[in-house]
Amino acid sequence: MTGPILDDPTLASVAWALHDVEKTRIGMENRVRQLTRTDPDEDGVIRGVGLDESHPQVAALNAICESFVELEKQATKNLQKAMKAHPLSEWVKGAKGVGEKQAARLLAAIGDPYWNVAADRPRSVSELWAYCGLHVVNGEGAKRRKGVKSNWSTEAKMRAYLVSTSIIKQPSSPYRKVYDERRAHTEVTRPDWTAGHSHNDALRKVSKEVLKDLWRAARDLHEEKELTP
């Protein structure tokens, strides 16, 4: 029994630091946008303040936004550095389309891909899928329901989705082939599906394949650890 040897608290802390900076930067930009908006909303009501970019308060907020852009760049570099030091960095390098930033944020969300911390034992790949919300409930993909607490990590599910969205943009990636084959399959088997439904289903398939390969890489590292005197 090796324990959660791939659960890196440093990586997780740096990932969440990036999340906090990113969230603040987006919030500041939204405030500037609201101050300078002059166009009406869909209901015809103008809710923006309509200030000019040269207004002192707008200029001050823009300066703060610029500082957060720089902070975000530094936080991203810190996260990439932490990913390079992680035992799974070699897998990330070999997984075309899975960048260090996205992989690090996924690992921060799931911890050790091979270890079930709650049960203190190795977990199966299906358990990892379930933790990332890629399991099936009553014959359908797991979805958040109002008033019902999710028994999976919504953060992990989002991170897996974002990795898949990025990875299919690489035509030579083997995961792009998984996506294309799934789309071709459902085009025949589910002609009632919309293009959006088919796309999301294929992304789900890619997410599961990425997580399976990540789980395998983590399993191999655990087995190596057990064999090391």
C-alpha cells in the first residue's frame, strides 16, 4: 500500500492561487465594462454607466486590471513550474494537446489519480471517472440537480472538460481520433441528437480516455514505488 503519493499539496496551492487571481481579474474587467457600457441590454434597458475610458475611476480600475494580468502571468508560470516537478510531468509531455497549465489544474482537482483517499486504497478507473462526474445515473450522464448535493467534484469535471476541449484542437492527437470516431458513431446510432449533443457526448468520451491514460500512468508510478527498496 503506497498511499496518495501523487497528491501534491504544493501543486494544488499554486493552482488555486491562479484560480483566485484569474477570478479577481475577470471581476475587475467586468466592473470596467459596466462603467463604460452605453449599449442597452436585450430588454432595452441601459444599465451601463457610460463613462469614458479617460474618466479617473475608469483609468484607476484599468490600471488595477493590468496589474492582475501580470500577476496572472506569474501565477501561470509558477503553476507550470510546479507541474514540471510533478512525477506525472513525463506523461503530460507525451500527451499531445494536454498542456502543463491544464494538466496541473486537473491534478489539483483530483489529487492522486490512482488513490481513493476516502477509502485509503487504490481506486479503479471507473471510480476516477465517477469522481469527475463522468458516471451514469439512471441511464443518463450525471448532472447537477437543484437541491441535491453532487457526490462528485464539479471542479474536476470542469477541468477534465476543458482539457478535452483543448486537446481536440490538435489534429494529430490520438484523442482527436477518439472524438471523431465517437461523432461518427452517434451520427449513425443517434440520428435524433443535435450537433451540440453529439459534440458534448464526444467530449465526454475524450475526457474518459484522458483520465484513463492518466490513471494508468499513476498506477505505473505506484507500482514502481512499491518495487523500490
